[in-house]
Amino acid sequence: MAKAKRYKAQLPLTKDTLKYLAVTVAALIFIAYIITTTRFTLRDFGIVVGFILIGAAARFPERFMPVALGIELISVFTIVSSIRYGSLVGAIVGAAAFTLSGYFTIERPQDVLVAALGFIGIAYFAPLSYAFFAQNLGLTAIALTVGYDVFTGFFYFFMGYGIVSVVRFSVVHIIANYLIIIYLGAKLLGI
């Protein structure tokens, strides 16, 4: 039997490798800090990451459509995470999911920015409107979607979209969000 040669495993320590390693370690420390200070469990953190990834992936079919229909899951995940975990978490879910989905949909950078600001607004007002409407999820969904559509529609109209496309998107978006949120949102909130 021949004697095996020993090899030393060496990692290439280039500047890029060290940079990515430092960013990864910083992200893990930040995640650990959030989990320990906000009483998040690892399950809650997984749910939030799942909301972001599923919300972004659900916009993939829009890539193949000639017009934006306004049927998506980012709104429901933003509202549910805002009510369940707070406005900051909801803002992160909405803005991150829409930004991620902007990589594979046909969105201009300014469209992504306006929509992300709209989702931050939804996240801020979701707990307030949920309490204002006496925990009626349907009215909360309609109020938040109308507010989002007025905010984004104003900017989209002045960025070159026609009034017909803005109104069409808003009508479909309000109805779709209402139906999705009263069924899926209620299940996610445990109502």
C-alpha cells in the first residue's frame, strides 16, 4: 500500500475575497444583532426573508406581459409584515422585494424607486389603518392600495405613462389586492 501525499488546502486571499468575507461577516453580525434586540426568532427572520423572495418571484410573470397588470404579492407581504412585526420590517420587505423583482422585470430605475417609496408608505400606514378600521383587513387593503396608487400614479403619469394605463393599473390593482389580502393576508395573520 502506497503512502498518501498530504496537501495543504489554501484559500486565495485576494482583495475581493477579503471584501466579500468582511461583508458576509458584517451581515451575519447585523442579523444576529437584529434577532437578539428585537425579540425576533429565527423562524420570524425566515418568514421575513421568505416574504421578500416569494414577493419578488411572484412578479416574474409580469416580465412576459405587454402591460403591468397590478396583480402581485408584495403588497400583501408588506401589509402583513407591518402589522405583525412593525413598520420598519414591512418597509424592508416591500422595498427589498420590489427592488429584487426589478432585476428581472422591465422596470426603469426611477420606476423601482417610486414603487419602493410607495411600499415604505404602505408599511408606515399599515398598522395605523389596521387599528383605525377596527382590524378590518379588507378596508385596510383598500385604503392602503388607493393611497399607494395615488402616490405612484402621480409620479408615473409625469414620468411618461398615459392616464389610461395608470387608471387601468389602479383599478386592477385595488381589486386584486383586496381579494388577495382578505384571503391570503388573513391566513398569514392567523385571523
